[in-house]
Amino acid sequence: MGMTRRVLLGSAVAVAAGAVTAPTAGAVEVPSLWREFNRTPFTHPQIPYVGRAGCHGGATRFPRHRVVADVGDFGAVADGTTDSAPAINRAIAAAGRAGGGTVTIPPGTFRIDDVIRVNHSNVVLRGAGSGRTTLYATKNLTELIGTYGSRYGGDKSSWSWAGGLIWLAPRVRWESLVAAIRAKAWPFEGWTGNRRDEWRTLTELAPARQGSWTVTAADTRALRPGALVLLRLADDADHTLLEHMCGGGPGPEAYFWDDKTKLTSYVPYEWPVRIARVHGRKVTLERPLPLDLRPEWSPQLTTHVAELSGSGVEGLTLEAPDIPQQPHLLDKGHNGVVLQCAYDCWVDDVTVRHVDNGFGLVAASACTLRRTRVAGRGSHHPYFCREGSHDNLVEDFTIEERTNPAPTNTQLHGINVEGLSSYNVWSRGDMRMGTFDSHRGLPFANVRTDITLNNNGRHGGDASAGPLFGARFTHWNIRVTNGRAGLVKIDGLAPYSATVGIDEVTEFDQIDVPDFTGDLHTRLELYGSSGAVRPRNLYEAQRRLNGAGR
């Protein structure tokens, strides 16, 4: 009928808004921000569009691959004493050679003395359920791979924020990382290799606005529908790209960027995205542009290291020894599950127990963590999201209260995001400890929604990593059980951001000051009304618009 995406989306929004404003038992309120978002869903100044976050655009069902191997057939034994890691890794490798498939692990406890490596696309490692299949990891990453220092200096252990005892990453990328760590050539960990030099230009792009689904390419000969490419944006000498990530204006323009060496090492911004269509010089993407494309940032589509795609881990518990948590930033690497250089991958029904760091997204995009749980003696980062991770979804997650008192000089964060990571969502969470952690590094356009939080953690982040927040952070329907404001009520901290429907809180313990001067252009609505705000879940409300939004 010739109707545009915007017209269709507007109709769908009206239906969604009508559904959430219907009378219910008890007072409900629809914030003006939601009504505004309906009118400008892809370009709203305070709320990001995250309706396509997660694996396959937020699909509620994960792909089902045929069973091609059982770890028992490769020698794994559920006796709790036999090292079954070689057998599990042989089964995964066989599935990879077969072109993909599911590797099953039966009920029982399997000892593993090595990293479990899911490093082929379309391979799923599936236990019998997180309450039935357990992998008991006897060693940490320092023992298995070696000491991992920080590329930023000091005596820190990078296992405090990298690597997992179940590690999903492309085989060649994983091997290059391990080789660099063993050579003490501390690597970059992202999509363009250890030295960020493994890429080539596919095409330059014409200027475009944030929120656009279509870009204009100088040359489309190397572009194909379904292909994964990187959108690459460099910065200029005046750091106008970083200013744009913060919403622009006098505050970011007055900020001093040049000494923020850790932050500037994260640039260029690299955003993986699949191509949906190519028509002439017009290229349609599967998600709207996260930022403007301006000539001074040399916008390009480029290649990248080979991705891991279509792979997952399901239905198991990973348990480490119940030993004391290490001092802050000296973790040995009893880490849980990490996805790295992964796209359209997932973790479902997985628990990690007694880990240093729970679930990690490292240069991972369009991935889903669903029904995950961090339990046991307490962890440094229950969840971390870093090194330019974008468009991920963490939903139905639980951080249990620690079983052991926190040792002196340890640190607890919570749901972490840093390193220019953007458009990630944490939804339907039960956080019995931790906080909404930003480690600086200018994360922007991230959403936390429909979460209950005992807000007792602290954020981290080196001063050289720059601002805690960029623009379009949104905290929506947050129930704070201990009344602490820190990093939840962000209307005084995060530029061009929204705090909607949170409990009344007060400032105590860690009290932060804004990074930018002047008017932050932030919004605070339905303060003290977490139970009343409608829609209750911002991500799910945006998801209802997806059919019309494409």
C-alpha cells in the first residue's frame, strides 16, 4: 500500500501504548518519555532504540541444531574425578568438522582441567539442564594459559576482565590471543586483531543520521546480503566523535579528552552489523545506525576477523573450587562463560558458581544471555560487557547473595559496561548484590529495565578511561531494595539520559559527580513509582514494535 516504515511503526506504537495504559488493579502511569519515544523511536535524544538487541534480533527461540555428538562417546566420564575436558573438546571439534551441530553432555558431574572451547560456528554445547549437568573446573586461566598482564601497565591481571573457562570465540582468534598472552605481547581483544590491523576497507559511506536503516555506499561490489561487516568510525583531532557519543553541546565540548589515553585507545568505534539488502548504492542494515556518519570521521564498512556465529552453550552449571576471592584486579581467572568476537550466539540456562568473573561479552555483539545465574562465594564482575560490545541482551538473570563474606581488598561490581559498548540491554534481573557498574570508557545508549537490585556494589574505571556515561542511558522500572542511589539514579550524572520509575533512593557510600559541566539534558520521571510505570519493561515494549520497525 506504499506505507512507510515510520507510518507502520507509529501505528504499532499506538497499539502498544494503548495496551499498556489499559486500567489494571492499582494505579499505573505512562511517562511522557514513552509517548515521545513513540513519535521518534530511532532518534529520541534520551532513550535508545534497543528493540532488536540480542541474538537474531532478539528472537525468543534459539536455533536448534541436530545432535551430532555426545561427549560420552569421546571418553567423558561423569565420575567427578576423570578429566573430561579433552573428550568434551574433541566432541566440539568433531561437530565443527561436521559443519555444526549439537554436542550433548548427559547428567552428572564432569571434571575439567582445561578450557572448554566452542570455536566453530553453528556448534551448540548442551547439558541436561543447569540443575543436572555440572562441569567442575579445577584450574584457573593463569595456570592453563599463563599470566595475563594489562596493556595499560601496572601489575593488574587481565583475567580480572577477560577470558572464560568456557570460551566461545573463533578458533583462529582464540589461538592468536593465547599466543600473544604467552608471548607477553598484551593484545587488543576485538574484531580487528591483536594489533587492530586485521581489516581492509570494503567501501566508504556517505553522510547519514543516527537512526537511519539505509546507508549510501561509494562501491557495493564487495557487499552481499547476509554478510557481517564492521561499521568503522574514526575520531578527529577535536574529538567530535566522542562528543557526539555524549550528546554534543557545551558540556562535552568543554571536556578535556587528550589525556584520556585509555579511552582514546578504544577508538575507532567498530560496530558489527549484517547487511539486509543491497540495491544500487543503497545498503540496508539489520539495525538502525547507532551514530551519525560524518565525513570528518571517515565512515567505512570494513572486513574483520572471522566471526563465531550461530553457536551457544545451554543447560549446565560451571563450578570452580570454593576458594577465597582474590584481591582487586589480581584475579587468577576462575572465570565462567565468555563470548568473544561472537555474533548471533547465545547462552541459556547456565549457572556459574564460585567464579572470579561470571559471564563476559568481549567484542561480542547481537548475542543473548538468557536464564543465567551467578552463585557461590562472590565474584568480582558477575557480568562484564566491554571492548566494544554492542546490541546484546541479558535477560532473566540472577546474581545471588554471596555465600562467603567478602575478603579484605576485594571488589564487587555487578552488571558492568564499558569501552564504547552500546545498545546493550539488561532485562528482568534479580540482583541480590552488586550495582549498575560503568567502568568509564564512555559506554552509551544502554538500557537496564525491570530489575530488582540490592545496590551494594561499586563501580570501577581508571581516570584515563574518561566519562562514566555517554548519552542515552536509560534506567526504567528499577526496584532498589536498600535505598541507595549510586549509579541507578543517573539524572545528575549521565548526559541526555533517562531515569524512569525507580524507587526513592538517597546518596550514600559511593557518590559521583558528573563528568560534564552545565545542563546534562537528562530526564527523571515517575520517581518513587517503580511499580506504577507502564510499560513495565522498556525492552519488551520496544520489541512489540519490531514487526513494523523493519
